[in-house]
Amino acid sequence: MPNHASYLSVFLTFARNSLVRDMTFRINFLIECASSVTWTAMNLGFYLLIFQHTDEIGADTGWGKWEFFAFLATTMLVNSLVQAFFMPNCEDVSELIRTGGLDFALLKPIDTQFLISLEKIDWSSLANFAAGLVLLVVSLVRMTARPESPLVLTPTTVALYVFYVLCGVAILYSLMISLSATSIWLGQNRSLYDFWFYITNFSRYPMEIYDGRWGRPLRWAFTYLIPVLIVVNVPAQIIARPIAPGGSSVWPLAIFALLATAGSLAASRWVFQTALRNYRSASS
């Protein structure tokens, strides 16, 4: 099925089927939405308490209250997209191998990685996307309305922000599908899948906090070796503080983010294809 329009049609079918499945149990869907938003509200409340005692995260980092809330909103947007479109499917890879479902996926006339990655969509996870969007708009309005050094937004800035949010989603997806593909070699790889959560925790905070004797090596490793720090930091800096304190610019890091995104997608594709070549079916 080489036609891109056909792939889009298949994806829309997946989306519709997932929505029908979720709407079959509407109360459960609403509870999951409420649970996600409640957790987000509690997280936001925690940071509101912190900003009662300080005006900025770290000294001279430029992450004031509303800049940080724009960062937090970006985290919510990226994570909600990953959780909605990719996490339910990647969680099921080891089960597909155990039950032989991967055999049937390989027989279908469609790219196996596409099928495994997008077959299910968790629509309730998009509740956090809506909450993040509201938080982002409020933060940007506050920054553009402040009398001292107001934020200036342009259509180009907004377009680049959306683009780099998608780049962040692509990087996290690459890490997730690579770890899931190792199930072909390892069977149940729950510990490796948990590793994804541990690694992505580094992306939830501004990279400037990783400083000092131990922080700088971590910052370097999770920027250039496993590029999870750029997932949120690049789009958040573009939209909230394109010029950092001291006059440094986010654009060199943004250029590297393009390379990291392309490299991550290529590496994850190689890992997935290599794993498939070592698959011997459930019956063998």
C-alpha cells in the first residue's frame, strides 16, 4: 500500500474505531478524562505554591512564572500526544508477540511499524492536550500584556513552535518504539519500558537546572546522546523566551533538534526492522 492517501484513510479508520470503542463506555471515558485533568491540576497547584516563594526557577535563568507555565504547557502538549497516539500501541507489542498477533500484522498489506504504532488511539489522553492549550494561551497572554519587556509573538514564532512540538513527539515516539521492538529479543521487557519513563522525566524540566559537577554531564548526555532534553526545551524557549539571559539564542539548539529528530526516527526504524528480521513467529 504505497499510496500516502491510503495510509491516511487507514489512520482515519483507526481513529474512528478507537473513538467508537471509547464512546461505547462513555462513563469510563469521562472518568479517565477527569482523572487526567485532575492530575494536571494538582501538578499545576504544586508549581503555583513554588512561585509564591520565588519569582524565577534558578538564578538568572529567565524562567519566570509565566515562562515556566508555558514550558509546563508544552510538556503537557507533547506528552498528551504521545500518550494518545503511541503509548497504547507500544504497550501492546510484547502481548502481540506472546499471542502471535504480530504474525497477522506481518501478513497485512501495510507497513508493519505504521500498523503497530497507530492501531489504537486513547482519546481520553487528549484531555490533557486541551488543558495544556488553555495554560499556554493564558501564559502567553500574561507575558504579552506585562508592562516590562512584553513578549512579542509573530505567526512565524507560532508556526515554529508547533513544528518543534511535533519534533519532540517524534523523538519520544522513536525512543518508545525502539524499546518496544526489543520485546522480539527479550519477550517481556517491562523493565526496559519503565526505563522510558525514567529517561523522559529529564525532559520535564528546563535544561538550565542541570548545572554544576553532576548536572552538566547529565545535561550534555540527555541533549546530545539521548536527546530528550530538547523535546520540550526547544519549543518552550521558542515561544516563551527566544533570547535567553545573556543574549544567547535558542536557534543553534533548534538546528540540532532537527538533526536529532531525523536521526531518532532513522535509528528507531533501523531497530524496528532489525528486530522484525529476527522474529520467528509465535509458533516457531
